[in-house]
Amino acid sequence: DTGVSQNPRHKITKRGQNVTFRCDPISEHNRLYWYRQTLGQGPEFLTYFQNEAQLEKSRLLSDRFSAERPKGSFSTLEIQRTEQGDSAMYLCASSPTGVYYGYTFGSGTRLTVV
Amino acid sequence: AQTVTQSQPEMSVQEAETVTLSCTYDTSENNYYLFWYKQPPSRQMILVIRQEAYKQQNATENRFSVNFQKAAKSFSLKISDSQLGDTAMYFCAFDVGDSNYQLIWGAGTKLIIKP
């Protein structure tokens, strides 16, 4: 297992379009997290899964955002009707049960909405 | 509100010098974990070091060590014998103790190691 994989690395889209990102976590990790990072800031929590169950969502995750993790494997994050304010780096991370073990991050997907 | 403050937006030191990055946090929890993560330019975030709040002994990982002052809610990172590869953004973070799923992050310190 080579770590957490995110695709695509970069996405440029026009305002109003839908986009979907994919994250493949480390296979033994049952927890998967999505964070958003804007320039000059630390990551902001969006949502997390334990296996296939989405257990928590941030209020940052508006109705235009949806995340899934079918069968507790890979996860997708979809943004509908993108806005310029959605431009950011979207980070995926996975961990064994518990924050203590630390996250393993993917390289992120950089979204630019024009 | 639980917050993390990194008061140094940017620092630069010469290679082989020692540098200390500061971090303060605010929480009403008694048990929690603290972390330093490193994000090199255009590369993924990686865990540098972690500390359990109930342990008085400061964590150490090779050239990286922390100075954890629980009463002062301070968690600084010391990098000894700095190397060019240490150039990165450094983020301080702590978990939301009772939830055990979310990290609260500081805004980061950009560290530049000069040859």
C-alpha cells in the first residue's frame, strides 16, 4: 500500500459546474477524513467516515457538498453548482481508529473555479 | 471556542542552526493530543511529532522535539541541526478531546532553511 491517493491533482472548472474528487485511503485504515485548505490557512474539517458510515459533517459542508464512502473503501466528494469561494485544496486523510495515531494525508486536489 | 494560534507567519534560519516554532491553543478539555505536521512545497502533509496531554515528558523524534507547557497551553517545536529539507509550512494541531475525530489547526508557520 503506497499511501493515500487523491485524484485528480488539479481541477479547473467553470462556476456552476459540478465536480467530483476521489480518495483512496490506506486499506487498513477504517477512518477517512476530508478537509479543505485555503491559501495561507490550516486545514478546515469537512467530514469524516468510519468505515462506510458518515459520522460527522461540518457546518462548512453546505447542501451543495456531498460525500460518500461506499463499502468503506474509497471516498468521493462532490460539489454541485460550484462557486468561486469553493476554490481551495481539498485534502483527504485516513487513520486507524482514533485521532491519536495521526493522519496519513493524500497530496490533495486543488480546485480552481473560474 | 477551541483555537490554535501560531504567531510566527514566517521564519528563516541558516542550515545547521536550531529553530523554535511557537504554538498556543485554547481548550477546556483535560485530555487531548497535540501534533505538529509539516507540509513541504507542493507535497503532502506529514506528521512530525505528537504529544499526549497527560504525559509530562516532552516528545522527541530525532532532530525534532517539543516543549509542552500544559498550564500555559503552549506547544512549541524545536528543530535542531536544521536541514534544507526542513523547508516547509509547519502546522500545529490538537484534537477535540471528546470527539476523537477532528483536528483543530493553526494557520501555519512558513519555515525557510537557507544554505
